[in-house]
Amino acid sequence: MNNDDYQITHIDPTLHNEDLAPLPPGKRHWGWFEIFNVWSNDIQSLFGYTLAATLFISYGLSGWAVLAGIVLAGFIVMGLVQLTGKPSVRYGIPFPVMARSSMGVRGANFPALVRGIVAIFWYGVQTYFASTALALLLNALLEPAVDAPTLLGITAIGWISYCLVCAFQVLLFVRGMAWITRFLNWAGPLVYLVMIALMIIIWYQAGPSLLTELGTIFSGSGEYEAGPVAAFFAVVGTMVAYFAAVVINYGDFARFVKSERQMTVGNLLGLPVSLAIFSIIALVITAGTVVVFGETLTNPTDIIARVDNLTLTIIAALTFFAATVGINLVANFIPPAYDIANLAPAHISARTGGFITAAIAFFIGALWVAFISQVGVAAFVDTLGAILAPLYGIIVADYYLVRKQHLNLQHLFSAQPGTDYYFSKGWNRKAMIAFAVASIFSVASVWVPAVSQLHGYAWLLGAVLGAALHYLLMLNHR
């Protein structure tokens, strides 16, 4: 396809604006390094570290088994995003437009809205975690009273940090993708350096006792009710679910990549390779906290706050803040901005969608400590993933099995009856049925006791069921 093929000849203002239009190859500037940094920042965010550390100590498995499960999850996620990224690289379209082929040009508003809601939820949570890094810096510099009063579980410095992070993210978003890309490119590598430095310091303070504690973790302790095999797959499933929000809308930034090969290299280095290295670092540091501080600490900001080194505290606070903000913008801010714009392209730009996202997410992040975190990290991750899973399966099955990897780019932006993606008044009812059935099952596997043994891999089951149902229902489609 040449650049002219990406021009929409008959524009329907209810389906098209500059943010949703196909991006021709000449305007794409991302290579493998940018994709690598997207994943590195996602893995290295404070929530990502906390989740990885929690997995090592929660399932009663040996450290080797948990590490293998995490790396396996990295390969699975890589395979999943290769499937959703390929059509966006080829056609230059974001996720809300890609969804039109399976759900209908009007029905695509539904998955876009669901994805937008989940992303806004994540955005609020990650904003809170980013604010803890800034609060760490302010606490180190200002040394406030230990028993400072709190509101919704957050101190005054915590609230100041939270509001500053909210404002900073909006300002960076307004500056555009070029600024966000530069931000990611220096934040990702810098966080690795800080994590390695923290690991060395903890190891030095722990001394030989660290090896003993690592041996305890690698031998495993405790039991998972459903048994070790189920525990292993629960680790894999939970880690896959952590990336679920990015997996489904991966096309929102895969469309910026110059070629499919560049995307593949970035995915390989950024997912299984980066995930393995970061998990090993997290494991060593987590084991070290037991020796040095007498308790297991899974939040890096809590660990750094205990290390009596002001220079490390300042550098670590700034880099963790940068990494969490970077992935929050790419994975949780830009997607809902597109998704909201897709609801009414003639009236809502991606920029306006971003402002709406920030306003709603402010209250979600503010309630994290007091309410949302009480649900539990694993259940929180699994539930959000279970909602999105069937949509992923439907979109992938539609592109590869129903459409045979061919889309009519012009018809993706047309609501004329008889066009390829018009279906019934713009809605594909068969896809909606597939989503309804599959999502009920995947969410139930998280919360219903009768199928609770499946909760760790609810995302995988939901995606497979959604894909199978959609394919079967669309067998007679022409």
C-alpha cells in the first residue's frame, strides 16, 4: 500500500477525525527501541514491581517456578500483541477503528467504551502509584511529622504529590506523542539502572543472609489450595491479565511503528527478555527486605524510604515517577482518549477525550488507598482482564479467521447500508452475543466459588471462548 491508499475518499464525520484516520507509513517514526521502552516502562512501573514481588510470595511455589511462569507469560503476551499489532501496522489504524470490522461501525463504540472505562480505571490507579514516588521525594526533603493526619488514607504531602502528578500527565499529553516518546526513551533505561543500584545496596546490607532467604523463596513455602500445577498457571494467568489492557488496544501505538519486523524485535526484547531480568531483580530485592528490615516489602518506594541514602532516594523517586507516568500515558491515557473520541468524532477530539479521562480518573486514584486496594491486587487485575478478554478474542478471530487478514479501509469509515461493516444498522449482533456469553463466564471465574479455581487464567479462557463463539456465529457471514 502506498500513501494514497490511506486516504479516506468519502468521509463520514460521525466516524472520522484526524486522530482516528489511517496513518500512512511516511508519518510513522517508531522503531524497535520505542516498542521496547513501552514494555519496559509497563513492567518497571511501581504497580508492575508490586505485582511481580507479590507473585513470588503468595502462591507457595518455588522462586524458579514463579520466575518460569512470569517468563512464560511474557512469551504469551508477545504472541497476543503480535496478533493485534499486525493489522494496525499494515493499515495504520487505532484500536477503535480496528474494532469496527468485527463489531460494526456503530457497534465498535461498545468495545471502545468498555476498553475506555478499564483504561480510565487503570489510569487513576497508576497515577496514585506514581504520586507515591513523588511523595517519597518530598518526604525525604521536607521530613514531615510521622503521625501526620490523613484524608482517605493519604497524607497532605500525598495529596499534593497526587495533584502534581495529575497535572503533569495532562500537560505532557497536551504536548503530543513526540514528547511522550522522548519521555519513555530515557525513563525506561534509567529505571533499570536505579533498580540494579537498589539491588546492590540491599544485597550489601543483607550480607550472606540474603542467600539463605533466597534459598527459602526458591524452595517454596505454603500451599495453594488447588495444588502446585494450578498455582503455576494462576501465576501465568495473572501476569497475562496484568497486560490485558495494553494487549487489546496495542494497535493504538503499533500504528506508529515503521514495519512489522521492528515491532517484533521490540516485543521480544521488551516482554520475555525484559520481564525475566526485572523479575530476577525484584526477587533479590524482595528477599533482601526480609533480612534487612525484618518484613517483606513489595513496594519499591517503601524499600527506598528505609534505605538511609538521600541521593538514592531522590534519583529513585524521580525515575520511578517517570516510568510510571510514561506507561500510564501510553497504556492508560491515550487509548481512552481515542476511545472517547470514537463515540462522537465530529464533536470530540482525542485531546478532549484526554481531559475527560483525567477528570474521571482523578477520583479513582483518590479512592485507591481507602477502598479499591482492599479488593486485593490479584482480584483487581483478574477482573479487569476478564472483562476485556472476550473482546480481544472476537477482534483477533474476526481479522484472521473471518476476514482472512484483509480489511476494506474505506468501508471502516462508512455507515452506508450494504458496506462491509454495516451489518444491522451498524451493529454486529453476533459479536455482541459472543461477548455477552464469554464475559459472563470469564468474570464469574474470578468471583463465583464454583469456578474459582479458574480465576488465575480467566483472561485466557475468556479470550478463547470469545474467539470461538464469534467464529462459529460468523461461519455463514458473507
